[in-house]
Amino acid sequence: VDDGEQAIASVTQTVPDVILMDVQMPVLDGMDATAQIRELPIDNQPWIVALTGNAMDADREACFAAGMDDHVSKPVRLESLADALTRAHADRNRNTGSSENQQAA
């Protein structure tokens, strides 16, 4: 998608497992788009990874405060992206496993 409003509209149609959210987008930035996605009535919220050139601790904290789950700095290093996706996968398995265990009990 090209901007934050399109990101929100896309999530209302099909909820992905992971969103790679550019923090600086036109129309609606990634921070505001993330906050609005978090307000949507979605059972399985997507794992949202901030993609930004801003790598300072304060920038990371702002991303987390907006509701993002992870942070990857630009230029993107393959190892950083792979680590973020591994964390997303672990979180998804933990959440899915918990509900399956509850249903089996």
C-alpha cells in the first residue's frame, strides 16, 4: 500500500499475520495507522513491525507506544528482518497454542 489510510483499509479486508509498517508515509503516518489498526475489532491482531530510518531509543519507544510490536531500522539488514519475523512467528504460535490447549482442556 502507499499510505497509512490504505494500510488500515487493507487490514479491514484481510488481516495479515505481519505488517511491515513504514513509519513515515503520506496521508497518515505509520504511527497513527498502527494506533488505528489496534482499535479495530479484530480477534487476531497482526504483528506490526516498524520500518524506519530513525534508530534512536526514543524512536523505538515511540513505535512501541503507538502499538507496534517490533522495530527494524533502515537500511534493512536481512538478519534484523529475519529476527523480527522469528519473534512474530513465536508470538503467533504462543497465542495459537494457548487457545488450542484451552479448547482441549
